[in-house]
Amino acid sequence: MSRRLSLAAFTAVGLLMSVTVNVLAADVRPSTRPDLQGLSVRLCGNPAYPPVSWISPDDRVQGVNAAVIRALLQPLGVKVDDLQNSNWRRCLKEVELGNVDIISGFRTEARQAYMSFLETPIVTESIYLYYPVDAPVPFFSWEDLSGLRVGVLMGDSFGDGPDEALRRYPELEQVSTQDQNLLKLADNRLDAVPMGKLSGQLQIASLGLQGKIGYTATDVSDYWYVGVSNRSPLHDWLPELNERLRQLLKSPALINSLLQRQQALYLESEQRQQKGAP
């Protein structure tokens, strides 16, 4: 009997040692996640929302959001390719295909099908309705605008509810730049254009259209989030990126400082273009 017990005990100890060795081996097994150091990723942005998001004359993604994304990734050794020569709709498609790794935008149900958003929002954006100053358009609901000539940026989103209403508009005009929309408003070729409060007023000033375009608030005020393509190698690092972004945005002074700097950079860039300077 004692011999049987000792053999059983020996077998149990052997099994325990085997399990322990396997666990230790699993602990030291190399990670299958891609190394962030030296990783190159593509950044894409909405060209029509300065100072939050815009594209410079040399086709570089600029704005508060791009500055935050660079501050998030570059200290980790990630190289950020910010060259962009496509519109916003194409940008979103490239994220879906996995050709673009990271963007910033409103978090909608449609976009969450192919990208994951980090938890901490970068900045809030209130959506205003712009109209010719001599033909004011009061805002009551998105459905009430369906009989008007409404201009929107291709790929733009104002949330699931407004987007659904916009899709039913019989006279919806989609353009690639907000300058087109604002110039059409000034010429009374459009009745209304929904766009961001900050970006709309900044671009009106840049185009010299003050006094020609009026505006009113809508019921949409949403946040810009960082979105990572589900096909990107960055996707494996979402927990770490979430924590790093949370720490980065703890101070509200950071965003205020970036807003002021990006507004100045945008106006300076527009002035150089208008003067034809290199």
C-alpha cells in the first residue's frame, strides 16, 4: 500500500512540475504583437475642420487632432506618415481597407464596423447651420431641412440620427472642400450647410465672407475621437494607447494651446496661398 501511495505521489509531483514548466515557458514566450519601435503608420485627416483637422498646402495632415496623435505615437518610436492627397470619404475607405492606420473623427455605428475608437475624446465640436445672411434658416430638426438645397462634405458625419435624415434629402449636394460650400452660400446657390462652429467661422474669415454668411446652432455637439483601423498593427496595442492618451489629455491647457496655435498656422497658410508665396 505504501509503495502504491509513493508512486501516486511521485506521479502527482511529476504532473505538477510539468504544468509549472509549461506555464513558465508560456510566460517567456515572445509576444506576437508587432514591436512599436520603428513601426511606420499612416495618418489620415478630415481636410475641412480647421483648427481641429485640416490639410496643409504641401498635403500634410494638420490640426489639433494630428498634433495629439503625433504626441501619442512618436515618443513610442512610431513613425507617422502624414502625407494625404485624398478627400475625407476616401480616407475612411482606406481605413476600412487597412491602408490607413489611424484617424480622428466622430464615433458612429457605421465607422465602428471597421475601426476601434480610443476611449478619451480629444476635443468637442458643435455643429452649426450656415446660410446666406439675407436668407436665414432657423433650425428645428434635421428632417425640416429636407426641402432645401443643403451642401455637405463627402464622407462627413454628424451622428447616426442626422446622417439618416441627410440621406433622405432630395437636394443634397456633396463636395470635396468646405470652401466650395461657403462660396455657394455667399452666392445664394445653396440654402444651408452644416459644419463645425470653430471651422466654419475660421474659414469664413479666411475667405473674407464675413457679413455674407449667417449661422445658427443645431442640436449636435459631439466629440472627436482617435480611431484605429481594425486591420492596423496598432490595434494590438489599444490598451496601452488608451492609457497613454488618457494621461496625455489630463490637462485642458494642452488642447487650448493647440487650438490657438493651429488657428494661427491655418490663417498664416491661407494668407500665403492667397499671395502666391511658396
